Amino acid sequence: MSTSAKLNILTAEEIRQKKFLKRGLQLSILVVGQTGTGKSTFINTLCNEDIITTNRPAPADLSIESHSAKIYEGGTRIDLDVVMAPGLGDFIDNRDSTKCLTDYIESQFERVLNDECKIQRTPKATDTRIHAAIYFIRPTGKGLRELDIACMKELGKRCNVIPVISKADILSEEEIALNRKLILRDLAKNRINTYDFSNCFSDIDEEDDESAVSSVQDLVPFAIVSGTDRAIIDQVEYKVRRLPHGIVRVDDPAHSDYIVLRTCLLGACLQDLKDTTHGIYYEKYRTEKLSKNPPGTGYMKPGSRASKPTSSGSLLDRLRTNVGSRQSSVLSSDRLTISEGIVN
């Protein structure tokens, strides 16, 4: 074989990488916070386009809404699904606000579990589970409010929670440091689980990189500023937020933690967020659900009025019975497809 022919042959790894780049990645995030904390502007800044209308009228009731966008990061396409809950904390009685969010998260777990219980799973199913919940904390508060504590505590049991201090441009550096200290105090006091960014850097050995990783974790909760305007400053184009007294460079680490959060969310920690969702939070939900309805007793969906056993015996016996009931006694390998898994 000639040298030129050898160069035209792609290795298995190169083929896998080409398919990976073509297919892209998928990420689902939940953006939570009270009205006026800058959630819509943050999403528009993250997606580089106005996918959410800002300055919308206050909702009459708490609702769940979804938005989608395609982002290209380092040549890789990321299909971003954004779930928002407008109206959270805007009413006198907010007792059901947290339940609305947790019910939605668990309903996405339920979808995956139902698909796993099928003999023939849905090929290339879209993962709609929430991989990260970005919780916006009001900058004028000193620490967490009762609603923040109640909501973040329940979310932390079901997904990766990333707290952020919104609209940090109205705070001085001293005020940001004080707010961060008080929020961390309340998180620890109430035993609220938040995402540990050091998990996705566990294989780093260099001392300089380790110090960089620790500095990322020290930025939690991130103090961010969002803005979709652009301006050229010192021959460099920045995303900016224009204020009466000046311009805030959104993607300048000296002005905002936005670029650090974006880099972790869409790059360094993306796969770890998905792995943690699947391996920890979903696995916990799956174990609890199947413990209440073990194989052989029939799996009952929430809200079902009655449940009949689909068959007796072990899961393997049930699979054999279902397969044996088909008209053909010989099944070709392409009849039974085993998906690669929900996690991309």
C-alpha cells in the first residue's frame, strides 16, 4: 500500500471523533431565580442571540417554559436546552414553587426510566434531564432568603446546583466578598449541596493548574454580569453592559465571573455535569423507584390507580417471555437494538 493510500485511511479513533463533532453535544440547564435578577439576559448572553424576550410582563402564575439554542464552542456544536420558571418567588404564597421545579426534574427522570424498562429502547433518545440548575441570588440580599434555602435544598437533592450572584455590577468588590461569605455560610449551615467544580479537574497534577482549579471553586457563588451589546476596547471586541457611568466588560474576568462560568458550563465541566446527573442523581431516583416497585411486581407510574404484574419471576424470565411471544422464533440482531445509553 502506498504512503498516500495509508494517509487516506482513518483510524477508528479519528472516525469516532468525526462522528462526535458532527453529532455534537447536548446540555440541559434549569435557570432559576426571582423576576428581575437577569436570567433572560444571561441566557441571551450565553447563546449569543436573543432567544428570550427581556422586560416581559410579570407572569400571573408560576410556569415552566423551555427554550433551545445551538452554540458552537471550539468547533463543537452544543445543543442547549434551557428550562426557566418565570414567577418563582413573586407571590405572597410561594409554598408550591419548589414542588413545581422538583416535579419537573423528576418527570424527566421518569421518562428515562420508562424508556429503560422497554425491551426495545428509543434509539438516539434526547436526554431531557436537568444537568445543571443555575440559581440566581439577588445582589441586594445579605446571604440567602428562606425561599432560596428551601428551593436550593430540594434542588440539590436532584441535580447539580450552581449558585450565582446576579447583577454584580451594582456591588463593590468588598460587597461581593461579603455577599459570597454570607451565602457560603448559609449553604453550609443548611447543608445545601452545590456542584463541586474540582470534580472535573481531578486528573490534574500540575501545581499551577491545581491552584487555578482551587481558585475556580473559590469563586462560588459566581458574581456575574450579563450583557448582549458589543464594543471594541483597546482593539479587542468585548460583550458589554452599558451603564450611565461607564461600560462593564462582561467577558473580562476583572469585571465579571461570567466567562469562567461559561467556560466551565460549556467546556471543562460539561461532561462531568452529565455524568454526575446520570451516575448520582438519576441512579438515586431509579434505585428508590424500583425499590418500591421491584421487578416481578410490575412497575407503576406515579398517579396510576392500580398496577397489575406484567409477569411473574425475574426480569430475565420476563424478557424471555416477551421475546418468546413474538411470531418469529428467530430474531435477527437488528431486531433487538440496545441503545448506547441516554448519556452522550
